[in-house]
Amino acid sequence: MLLQQRSKNKDKNANMWDVSVAGHIASGQDALSAAAREINEEVSINLGYHIDIKDFRYMYSFRKEEKFADDFIERQFYDLFVLRKNDLDIENITMQEEEVQAVKLCSISELRQLRKTKDLVPREEVYTILEKYIFSL
């Protein structure tokens, strides 16, 4: 599983590890197109304009509200997809410095350790689903 470390300059969750990638859907865009765009923007893995839906697996949708400050409340819907890509070479990834400061391939045991040390962006629902999915393969 590919994880990315958020930039130290981010307003929230700076320096924390996160699922790769996360972003927002633009007006008029569907969730899969947004996922492909965010992948290309944040970690420069170009999928091209034609997304083959069989490469993505829809996993889960949920709604979350978080208060980060008195003037910073997020209310978002999340769609979780897994991109199944066997030939990913981490050495060929170019990171968008404003968003990402490091990437790494992570095993389940490493993911569990990051969860224990609270070094992951708090998305417990996501990590639980990812673990179950990976064990089912």
C-alpha cells in the first residue's frame, strides 16, 4: 500500500502519513475522475484521460465532521477507492511539494504501527477497511 506524508506546511495534519491520495471533487466531476486527477497532481502517476474502471475498486463512503479551530470546521463526504496497480515503481514518483513531502510502500504491520503511534491522519474507518481488503486478497 502506498502512503504519503503530508507537507509540513499544511494547515491540518501536517507531517502526518495518509492514504495516498486524498482530494476534493471539482464541480461537474465524478469521483473516479477526481481520484485520477488527484493521483496525477499529488504523486505524478499519470493515468491518462481514459480511466478503466476495473482498475479501481470502490470500498466505502462516509460522512465526517471535524472542528480544527473555531473558524475551521470541515463537513465532508468521503469516497474510498483502491487503485490496483501492480507495476508501481516508487522511484518514478514525483511528489507535489505543496502537498506531499514523502511517499513509501507500507505493509499491514507498518500500517498498524503507524496507527498505534498516531502518526496517521485520523481516518480509522478507512484503515480498518483497507486492512480487511488486503487480508482478503
